[in-house]
Amino acid sequence: MKVVLTHSYFLRFDPKQLKAGMPYPPLGTLLAAAVLRELGHEVKLQDIQLAEGPEEIRTTLNNFKPDVFVIYDDGFNYLTKMCLTNMREASWKMQRWAKELGCKVVVSSSDSTDHAEKYLEHGADVVIIGEAETTLSELLEAWQNTTDIGGIKGTARLIEGAVVKSPKRDVLKDLDQLPAPAWDMLDITPYRNMWMERHGYFSINMVTTRGCPYKCNWCAKPIYGNRYNSHSAQRVVRQLKELQRKYQFTHVWFADDIFGLKPGWLSAFRHEIERENLNFKYKIQSRADLLLEENNIQGVVLNRFWTQWIRERVLSK
């Protein structure tokens, strides 16, 4: 099927973040693009983060003429979890324009998970609830084969005016089965230019895990919930090595909800970084006290991460 894949985070709609000038690519959207491409779908990625507004999607819709239009927000970025009203309304506009062209419309985001009825009322055929890669793949397969989507887990639909949700889908446990995000489908140049002009270095984003086992009352976990699953350290370092070769970044934001919690993972990560002779700075969010208690070796490794985090997020202000 022909698929246009985008998201609803517009940097220009967030004056504080625009002023900060620290944009990160929509990692979750890139991963979804890679999954669909691997399944043989013809995928057009429209990254609108640095666009002036949602109107830019209309040209792509008119020229590409997709069968399915997917708004797939980056569930790894805390900024997209805190959806602004103008971004929600931009999503609804894009949905309406796609429906006018006869597209099936799918939405996956923290906001649509929490407010499925609003997105369905504004034209979405399906809102994906929870982790979305498998659900999206099954939806496209069903539509391609003109079969019923009612038995697909992890969906919300509007049926006779009422929101009907299918049974919950289990989260993926083996994250290494997923392909690498489709970085090649993204124009990285404007991201690099903004970083270099504002800060003098280039930073990219990466995730090593999904979910968090804790229950902090401020955290939004509508997508990955309280399960905690990890990529292997080998897989993460292999991707870092390839991305550094391609894009020459010197800094990484590990966008995990909580970094390095799995026992032994940080030790393995340190070993792989040293073995590949990689060099970069980084920032994370984690619980240093818990890791120090869990494993002294892990604590030593984390201390290096934590010290850098403090320097960048606290001492620099």
C-alpha cells in the first residue's frame, strides 16, 4: 500500500523550544517508517517538525496520493507527550485533508491514546492504543487484503457514535527484532544546521529501552506503560557507530524514560563502546541512587553519565 507517514510536533508552535534550538528527529516515526518499508509498503515520510505549519502536508498528499495517511508521533520524546492545543488542532486538520482525498487515516500518539474520541470525531478511522508498530502493520495488511479489522488488538474506532476499543496488545519484549529507524528517509541537514548555529555541536537522539517500572505521578506512560524492555547493548552500539560514521554527531540524547536500569546492561554498554572506540558526550534521565544500590560496577559507569547530565542540565543554567 502507499502510505504517507508524518507526526504532529511543529517546533514553531512551541516558542520555548524554538528559542532553545535543540530539535531532535521524530525517532518513533522513523522506526514506524522502517517497519512498514520492511513489509513492502511504499512509504513517504513527511517530517513536519521544522515546517511553518500543517499546510505543507497537502502537497505531499495531493502528489503522492496515498491509500493510508498515518500520524505517528514520536513516543520517545517527552515534548510530544505534552501535546499543545495548536498541535492537536494541526493533527485534526491533516486528518481532514487526508479524508477529503479518500485516505484511510490512522493516529498513534500519547494524546490520541488519552483522547481517542476527539481524534475519531475529527476523521481518524483508527486510533492505535499503546505500542503501535505491530498494530499498524496488521491494519495495513487487513486493508490491503480487504479483510475486517475488528479483531486487531490495540485499536479504538468510532462505531455508531460510540468509541469501541479492541483488547489490549502486549508490548514487544525482544526489541532487537525491530529494524533500525529509517534515518535515510529524513533530511538531517536542517537539524544539524540549527544545532551548529545555536550550540556549536550536533546532537542526535537514541533509545535503548521502552517503558518504566515505576509509578511517578507526573510521568505520561500511555504508550509503553510500566513494562521495561531493552535493546541489547551490542545492537545500540552498532547503531551508534553507523550513525556517527554517517552524520558525525558528537553528542547523544538517550531518550529512555529511565536509562540503564537492567542489571548488567551498563557494564555491557561500556564494554562495547570501548571496543568500538566511540567517542561522544551524552545526556540521560535515570535514577542514580537505584543503580548504585543495584550494582557497584553499574554505579561507576552511571556516575560518568550522571556527572555529564548535571553539567549540561544544571550547572550550565
